[in-house]
Amino acid sequence: MSNDVEDLEEFARKLQEQIMEQIRKQYSHTVIDHWQNPRNFRKIKNPDGYAKVKGPCGDTMEMFVKTKDKTITECAFQTDGCGTSIVCGSITTELAKDKSLTQALADVSSDEILEKLGGLPEADVHCALLAAETLRRAIADCLNQKRP
């Protein structure tokens, strides 16, 4: 019985190596890093800006923005989507942090997300669009807040 368990463990290890080899052929090191270690995957309590967007693929992304003097001090996201949605949300929060609201609106586009990730397969590009749009709407929500 011990050999069966060892054989199964060896099979699983080899299968995992083959899967990672295929992933490395399709995705950049940056994509894999954000997939394995997503940044800012959380909610922010009492955000200054918030948006929830459902993408054309059915994935939903939420983005939370905290600001000070119209500069993004914190940006976080959550998604029920695939690994690529997580990757795009993760890099988007990093790109937005420490930018003014208007600078983030101008700079953090799907093209910028794709460039920073080193590209994505065509079938995954919509995830960058979803992340950029969710950030844009969270910033718009922040700008539309009526503050004294």
C-alpha cells in the first residue's frame, strides 16, 4: 500500500510540474507572481471610493480606494473571477497606489495593465479591461462624494 501512495504522490508532483511548465509558456513571470501572491486582495472598511463591476465573462470585481489630499493611499480589490482576474486586480491596485485620482484615471488603463504584466493571451485580455473599469468607477465614486 505504501508504494501506491508514493506512486500517486510522484504522479501528482510530475503533473504539477507539467502544468507549471505550460503556464510558464503562456504567462510572464510577473503574471505568475501576482497569481501565486496576489497583492491587496481584501476589502477596505469605509473606503472613499468603491465600485463593483460584472465583466462580460461573468466575473465580478470590487475595488476599494482610500485617499488623502486626492491621492490614493490604499487600493484593494476582491473578485469571484479566474486567476487572470485576480492577477489584473492585483497589478491594478499597485499601479493606482500613490497616484493622484486624476493621474490614476489617466494612467491606469487596460493597456498599461497588460504592459506591466508582460501581456496576456487574447482570451484573457478582458480581465485587464474589467480591472481598469472597476478602478475607474471606484475613482469616479470617490470624486462624486460630497464632502464638506
